[in-house]
Amino acid sequence: MKKIVLLTLFLAALSCQKKDNTQKTAKVNDEHTFSKPELAVVKHLDLDIKVDFDTQTISGKASWEIDNISRGTEIIFDENTLNITKVTLGDEEKETKFELGTEVEFHGKPLKITIEPNTTKVNIYYTTTKDAVALQWLTPEQTADKKKPFLFSQGESIWSRTWIPCQDSPGVRFTYTAKVTVPNDLLAVMSAENPQKKNDSGIYTFKQDKAIPSYLMAIAVGDLEFQSIDNRTGVYAEPSMLKKSAWEFAELGKMVVAAEKLYGPYRWGRYDVLVLPPSFPYGGMENPNLTFLTPGVIAGDRSLTSLLAHELGHSWSGNLVTNATWDDIWLNEGFTTYVEHRIGEAIFGKKEAEMQDVLTRADLDANVAEYSPTNPDTRLKVSLTNRNPDDGISEIPYVKGYNFLKVIEQTVGREKFDIFIKNYFDAHAFQSITTEDFVKYLNENLIKGNKAIADKIKLEDWIYKPGIPSNITAVHSDDFAAIDIIQQNWRKTGMKGLSQKITSTTGKQHFIDHLPEDITTKEMAAIDAEFNFTKGGNFVIKRQWFVPAIRHHYTVAYPAIEQFMIATSRTGSLMTLYKEMVKTPEGKVRAKQIFEKAKSGYHQTTIQSVEGLLK
């Protein structure tokens, strides 16, 4: 009997420990949520919704299991443009009062619900509206196959509240199940365990048993098919894109294995990818179990699949260990860029990794120069008070965060740093943490009071000061050095044969980025004739090539530039081109003309960014 009692106590303790590890909520002040999770916090969501393409709305019930920590009489949710029709409490659905507070730009309104001290469940009945930023409704003509409509969501950073009433903070984590009803000729998928083929009913059920923050809630509905790559990876896409997508991502399983060797087991079960229509505003979005990807990554030669390494890396940094507020976004993106580079080196080799290091450093230099080295937004720990937190999702947290982690690696050695990062992921698994939490962990587990190490790392300079610290790691690529020599001599030797010497995407990108400032349109035409950049380049090459084409008035490329800018909604890539255009009066006129043609296919967040620039 004693053994049974002890075993029971042990299992109970283990259960509590597991629960604490998977549903810990960060007790920090997040200015981008109205909710007060320290008083009453959500723990689990049961979602029951219907997707209606005729009205372009989602309607249904969000049933939240809550922990009324304070035993108070109110719980607050975030909502933005939702139509809340009714709120009830408990399984017995006792109707209760609710009210919407004052609207705040970008943030929506607080949804204040009256509860009882012992309330454990809140049921919110609602319908989305046409103003839901997170939802992109596409007509058949806007899809790859042009046969059936499509819907996808994009919740980062604070847009999940436009399609689900939630406590919309990265510091609040919850598990969920969902029942989703869609037209029976379409398939629904979510950031959860997913079906792999359509059924006759159009009703699909989902389960996410790992605690995630609200920005990782995701849904897509369309004419989708699935093809497996190996026993735990596969791809969803429209029928015409499926085979080419599966071929493009043939090494996906190897990437997961490479990441596991570095940072421990992949903890999410399956890792699949969904290839979306071109109006998706990012290269990729790391929704758990199912990364959403731009079709621009389908180059036909696997030259752009390094993007997958980044999104896969989020399975450890971002999804497993999450930034508690959007001021701490570098913990998400800086770490993931580091993980991406390490996975890339394992898969594609050291030479490619060295080229990527040089490109990343160039991105950092360019971004800091654009902001100015004294701009506080070039710090890693930023302040987004009274701002749209999307403003914090620049290149800075990615590339400065990566370079900071490279400095630590160089200081203590890769072997020691690998152990530290693996332990860091384990220690904070399924938790949301602040920059200060990381600093404390770094000091206690790596620096350990060693002044010499601390002085070499210069932690304060990297995290809390603007600009680029003096101890940044030097970068070099022999392959790029060879291209630099070509760059110095091609005016004398001519273009012939250079496309056989510069063959990789990264090599071509470096060549384009370092074209001389006084290049002529005749020389641009000669380069184009040799490399066929305007018509034959992949997405990245075209984006890079079109910058000097705009700057140096290479009008031959203008139709292709316009077509490119209409065909994609990747915000970062588009902004690069729009920013170059608006530098001249005639360019700004052309930018506005293109935007008017293109905006019906752009995601709402892309529209907001471009409109802000054009104004």
C-alpha cells in the first residue's frame, strides 16, 4: 500500500510539473493587451466555428477555460472589429453581462465580461467582420488554380483578436481544440494536428495539446491536397502546386533531423508546410505543426529552401520559448536566425554558411544606417509603447540578434554555446520569457560572474544600446571574395561567361548588391543579357535586381517590376522596392499607380505599410 501511495503521489507531482511546464503564463506588463492575466487568465480554448465564403465571415463560439486567480468578478479579453452577440458562463451556459471599452488604435477594444469567483468557463458567441485584419479572403481568381475561394489567417503580432476573442498577448499560453465547418469541397487546416484529405461533411476537428500564445492561432481553408515527404513531414498546397512543392521541400525531413541533433527533440509531433497564394504577407509564418509559406519560395531548383530552416527553427525559438512581450521580439527572431544559420550550415555546408553570414552582416549595416545608429529602434530590447507592435518586426531583431549570439558563440566556443542553448530551450520550454529573464539565465549559466567573458560579450551594449557594438564578429567568404574580384574587373573583361562563374543564389545576390553606383543602363542591359535576371531570376534574385533597376532607370525591367509587385504581398520585399521608387518624383507617381493596381491582392498589413510610405 505504501508503494502505491508513493507512486500515486509521484505521478500526481509529475502531472503538476508537466502542467506547470506547458501552461506557465508570464507575469509581466504587456502594454499591447487589455487583458489582465494576473487577475484572471485563459488556459484552454474549445472553438466551434463556421467559415462562410458568401459573407466572408467566421461565426461561432469560443469557449474558454479560465483560472480566476483573484476570485474577482471580471475577466478581460481583447477584441478588434468583432461582433460579440452573447456571453455565457459554464457548461450550463448561464447568460452574463459584457461590455466593450474604449477603442485604441491598432488594439481594438477591451471585452469586459462579468464572472463569478468560482467561474471556470466563459463562452463567447461572435462573428467576424470585413475589417478583420487577420483574415484574408481570396476569390478563385486570386488563387493558384483559380477555381475555388481561399481563406488564411495571419495573427502576428496582435491580429488574432480580429478573428477570435482572446487574451492576445505572447505572454499568455493556452491549449485548444476546434470544430470547423467549411464548404464540403474545401479542406480546413490549423496550427494543430491536421487532416490529410477532404471529407464529405466539410466538418473538421483539431487538437493542439501544447500551450501556445494567441498569435500562433492559425487557420486556412481552400482547395488543398496533401503529399507526405517522410513519416512526420509533408506539404499542403493547391493541386497545381502540390508536386512541385513536394519536390522543392524534399530535404525537409533532413532539416528536422539536423535541428534535433543541435537542439534536442522536435516536440510538436508532425512538421508540415502549407504553400499559400501570393497574397500572404510574409516569407513564412511559423504556426505550430504547420508552417505557412509564400509561393515565392518555389523556385524550381531548391535554391530558396533556406527559408524553411528559419521557420523550422521557430519550433524551438519562438514557439517553444516565446517572447513575453513584443518589446522582446529579438528573443524570437534573433535566436531563430541563429538556429536557421546552424541548420543551414549542417544541410548546405560551411561555404554557404559563410556567404549567409556576410549577407546578414550587410543587412544589419543597411538597416542601422536607414534608422540611424542612434535610433532607439536599433536596440534589441525596444520600446513599442503607444505604437503598433508590428513596427518592432523589422530586420533589426533578426540580424542584430543573430550577430549578438555569434559574439557569445565566439567568446565561449561553439561546443559550450550549443550546450547552453539546448539547456536554455529545455529550461524554458512552453514558457514566455522577457529579455531580462534571458539575461539572468545567461549570467547564471554561462557568464557565471567571469568578468573577462562579460567584458568580451558586452551584453549591455548589444541589448540596451542602439547601433552596432564594437565587438561584432568579423565575417568573410572566399566565394564572395572571388566575386568581388570579378566585380572589379568585369568592365574590362566584359560579361561573357560570368553566369557560369557565379551560379548560386547567394553569389548572384552578392554580385547584384555590389554593382557600381555609376553603372549605366547599357551595362545593366549587358548584365541582364548574361544572367537573365529580369525574366529568369528566382524571387530573391528578382527582388535584389529590381532595386538597381529602379535606381538607375533601367526601363526595360519596368514591366517585370510592376508584374512582380502585383503578384506578391510579401511586405518586406515590396517595401524595399516601394522605398526605392519614392526617392524620385516620377518614381513616386509610378509607385502609386502600381499600388492602386495591386492592393486588391495585398494583405491588409501590407496595405497599411505601403500606404504609410506613400503618404
